[in-house]
Amino acid sequence: MLDIADALHRWVEQRRDFAVATVVATHGSAPRHPGAALAVDADGTAVGSVSGGCVEGAVYELCQEALASGEVVRESFGFSDEDAFAVGLTCGGTIDILVTPVRAADTADAGDGARTADAATLAGALAAAARGAAAALTRVVQGPPALLGRALLVRPDATVTGTLGGHRDLDRTAVAETRALLEAGRTATVEIGADGSRCGEPVTLLVESSVPPPRMLVFGAIDFAAALAGVGKFLGYHVTVCDARPVFATTGRFPDADEIVVDWPHRYLDSQELDARAVLCVLTHDAKFDVPLLERALRLPVAYIGAMGSRRTHLDRLERLREAGLTELELHRLRSPIGLDLGARTPEETALSIAAEIVANRRGGTGVPLTGAHTPIHRDPPPRIGSVA
């Protein structure tokens, strides 16, 4: 749901009634992962997507029905359903949808009812995500009917809004799991056993994390960096271009970058606090920049580190890094020559090659053509975590 927070926050501010359908589980070749959402307001306006077009019509109708009834609804669509072909899910996957009505009177009211409390919690989550603040929304997506759709909001400072409506142990466990996922910037489902929930049966939660965009640090103010900055921005990264040469590191040359830094690359890296989602692309292609930068980068817990250069340059760089004290395990993290083998020649093609490797690394892809391959088109979400027996 937080993937369309900007639009939904505007609807809340405009006091519109709406229903939001969220993907809460997928099986097989489903095009969207848990957290993807489609919302429909009282006038029939729709935003978002839950399936890339496969079941949008049926989910649209579910949203209208939930808005009319005021009831939270969970529904499954898949190839095993007798009407699956009719609704369009012909790709062989299954998706589970949770539809939650959100009425303006509830988001504005300060009453104590469960519906009002949950609507206010959802409104708070949308407001936080819309302004780029870190927060995580947790909802019951499977379990006792009375708890379905109950929500709580967790912020990095451990402030909690709302309740899941069960035993206090359920809230305590949910908050701990939510904080862990928020720190990692992840959206995932969490299963809590009957003992942990104290509700008499297991409870499944969907935790949606909203965090600032991941960082992409591009070192080297060259034409390849300009193309990569554009692709990085397209992929949703906060892009920084860093170079020690002020004549090259200018906003005019890098209009797509969020920030331009004139500094020695290793010194700038030393000043940054990066999380596990960050990607570093070293395009300086000069040992006096590359080696001190990579010496530090390869010891950071970031998602991706790639360096441009020929295979000969790569071998020379490795020797210099070994002399600097890096271990073989640390050196193994370096993607060099950077990018996938697309036969790229131009800066734009090279940027696409680098971006493809970053996405494959992030999603667990192989980089091989799908034609004739036996690999899945859509990867399953990360395994469920936090099972409490």
C-alpha cells in the first residue's frame, strides 16, 4: 500500500472515501510482490496496480464492494480457480489480496472504535511515506476474522501507533519483527504461531517498510557516469556523483543526479553512513582514485560494488588491493569489469549493462536470456521470517 502513498495521502487530505487492495501473498508466476496495491475511491477513480493487468477488473470490483460494506475482505485469485481465466490470471500464478475500506470520517475521528483506530493508523502511515519519513505499517492479513486488517505503525524511534487487537504479546512480537524489517528497509510477511499470538490460532502479518530511497554513489564524472545517473534515478535510487575535479563535477553535466560532490572519492566515502541497500559504481578508472576508494568500499556492508576497467586493469587493481591488505573474500565482492555482457558500446548501453547487473544482484537473477531458460520469470519473494512457535 505504501507504494502509492503519495496519491492515497492526497485522498486522505481531500477527505475522500476509498478502498485499497494490497497483495499479501503470491505463489508461482505472479507479477507483483506483497505490498503492491490498487486503490479505488468513491467516484471510481483508481490508482496503483496489483497484477500488471491480470486481475485488475475483479479487484476493482472488490474495492467497490468493500467500500460499500465497510468490511475488510481477503480474496485469492489463481490458476486453480474456476473463474481464473475469466478474470485474466492466465500466467499460472496465484495472488492473495486484502481489501481495506478507508473512510474519511474514520481517519479524522478521534474515537476509540477498531475501525477508527485502524483508519487513523493507515492515514499516519500514508502521511509518513508521502513525506519520505521512515516508518513501517504492519497489518494482520491472515488469522482470526476479528483481527483481519488490524494495523499498527512503527517508527525508527520505536514510537508505535495502533494495535493488532489481540493479546499484548501479539503486539509486542509484531513490533519487534517490524522494527527488524524497518531497519533493513524490507517488506515481508511474518508468521506468528498460536502461542506467540495468544489468539488461539496462528497469525500472519504483512509488514510494509517505507524508507528513504536507496543510495547510488557514482565515482568519476565521465560521460558513462552521466548515463548511469539517469538510469539510477529511473530505478528509484538517490544518485550522488563524486569527483575530485571541479571542472567536470557540475550540475550541467549531470542533470539527473540528486547531488554533485567535489571531493576525493575515498574521503567522501569516509564521511557517509550507508545502509545495506547502497550501490557503489567506481568509474574513475585511475589507480590513485580507485585503490583507496575500493580499499574502504569492499569492507562496507553495502549491496553492490562495481568498478570500470579492462580485464588487465582489473588484475592490476586486485594486486594493488592485496598489497593494501584486503583479503580474497573481500576482493570477491568486487564486480569488475563492471556490468553484464550486453555487448555495450555507448555510455547509455554501458549504463544499462551496469544497471542490469545491479538489478540481477538485488533480485537474485542469473542474467541469462529467458528464452529457452528454465529459470522462473518472476522470483518468489524472500522467505517468510520470524516464525514464533
